Amino acid sequence: MDKEYLMIKDVVKAYRSKMNISQGELAASLVNGILNKKLSRQAISNWESGKDEPDAIFLLQCAIIHEDWRRQFAGDCLCAMIPEAFQRINGRFVFLG
């Protein structure tokens, strides 16, 4: 059976909806604790519309630094962006190498 993959825009929309936060609030929350990183509301809008995707390095930083929903968000985004390299296994995202 083929595995169904999510798109980044679906991941971002789902998290924003689940958490009931604005694009600006999501941007501010994601960069909290990451030095010298800025993220605008417009960037989140571009992710949601499929015009752009987050930087994989930024997502890895989020996954390393944060120990809450932002780690899961980053993992879900990485799984959507690079499904051949990342998968969610037993609730954790795993680098497949």
C-alpha cells in the first residue's frame, strides 16, 4: 500500500488550526530561542499557500532546541518535505539516512 504524504501547507494549516494561533504568532513561537533568526507572518502565509517552504536547517534547529509541539511541527514538516529521508515512527520523527 502506498504511503500518503502530507504537503507542508497542510502541516502548517493543521497546526495553526489545532492551536488556534495567527500566522504571526506561529512565526514568533517558532523562532523563540533561535539566535539571529527572523520569521515573518508573510513567510508563514507563503508556506500555507504552497508558494514557499521552510528551510530544512531551520526546521532541524527547531527540532533540536524545542521540546514541545514545535519539535513535532518541525518533524512533521521535514517528513512532508523529504519523505525519503524522514519518517514518523512511534510518534517520533526519524532520520532514515
